[in-house]
Amino acid sequence: AAMAARCRLAARFHHVHGANVRLDASRTRATRVESFANGLCFSQEPLAPGQIFLVEIEEKERGWCGHLRVGLTAIDPQGLEAVPEYSLPDLVNMGDTWVFAITRSHNRVTAEGEEAPARVQGPPWEPFLLIEQVRIPRDVLVGRSRPGRYSHILDDLYKANVLPATARRSRIGVLYAPQPDGTADMHIVINGEDMGPSARRLPTARPLYAVVDVFASTKSVRVIPVEYGFPSLQTLCRLVIQKHIVHHLAIDGLDLPPPLKSFCKHE
């Protein structure tokens, strides 16, 4: 229960962010409104060990080179005199920060000089993604294209439609897994697939915040809550609503508060 409560608190953006970022009222959607930089965002709270901070790419912007950047930092956003313009290299150069660019061509990231480690994970139809001792519900991690008006007829095709890393609706997450020596490994998860350790020997004595850089061609992202333990009442309501409608588009016609409609439409 404590883990679930902490996850709900952290599943939003910190009020400290880059100069070109605008957050919605719930602080779960971050949009870069100008230029291609100054799009740095942080998690509201430090992450717990094994807790994933998951975002979905909502909008893209043509004309820029580069994509979303994610990672972790031991720097408390509240203590920043000014939010750096870039996560790479500006925030990383401040120390105790590990950030990687999500690319179109490859997504398996490793520490410099290391070979890509062998990853042991179950087949994509297993309900949980296992990262060392961490079990995460797989379905919420997988990004899929938004179904059209009649796509409920093609549910099986929809469920199998896993997106490229940098596409709209793609889901990117970051977490850290504690190690026996007291440090931690950082893992990036892309559409339900663990990319393996992307940084090692992170200090766990200090709080670690998620970093999301809404950079270049990525214009807007939304935080996707991940349930640990028992589902929240809000999630149970969403499941009941989704069960009794023909298609997601029908949610717009329901007599519900706009925030609840938005929550119900984002799986």
C-alpha cells in the first residue's frame, strides 16, 4: 500500500522544469511550446527502488533532429538555481546524472566500453516484465497506435501493433534496480522491452529523480501511472467504464468530468 501511494505521488511532473515547458493542471502532461530545447522535466518525487517512471509520446514536431531523452539524477530539482537548457550535456555535466537519448535506429544502450549484456526476459505475451527482482505489469508498458473508429473489430491486430521507440504513442520508462554492493543499475524500458543496464553503480544513498527531456522532434509527453499491488479506485472505475463501451471514442459522449474522461482514454 505504501509503495502504491508513493507511485501515485511520483506519477506526475515536478513544478520545476525547463523554460519552454508547459504543464497541464494535473502536471501529468508536459508540452514544449517553443524552440527545440529548454524542455527538461523531472518526476515530482524521487523514485523508489524498482519503481518505473513511464511516459507516452503524445505529440511530435517536424523540422528538428533528435528525440526524447530520459534518465535519472541525484540532483534535487528544487535546489536548481536555473534549469539547464539541455539534459545532454548540460545536466549530465553537473554530476550524478545519467541520461540517454532514445533513438530511431537502436535502443539498446550500455555503459561506455561495455558490451551489450544478455537480457533474460519472458516472451511478450507474459503478463509481467521481470527486471532482476522487479516485476512490472507488461500491458501498461506497451505503446500502441490509437485505434480508429472501427478498429475494435481488429482487436488482436491492435494488441500486436507495437510501435517504434520514437513514434507517437510509444511508451518509454526508466527505473533503477538495487545491486548487492549497495549501488544500483539504471534500466530503460521501451514499449515493454527492457534495454538492459544503461548505467551502473548509481548511488542509492541519495534520492534519485526521473529526468524527461522533451527535446527536438518530441513535443509533448504524458505520464502513464503504473499500478503496483492493488489497483486504485480510479483505475477500477476506468476498467468498468471501458468494459461497458463499444469503443474508446464513446468516452467523449459520457457525462463525466473531463479529467476522468482523459484518464479513461489513456490505458
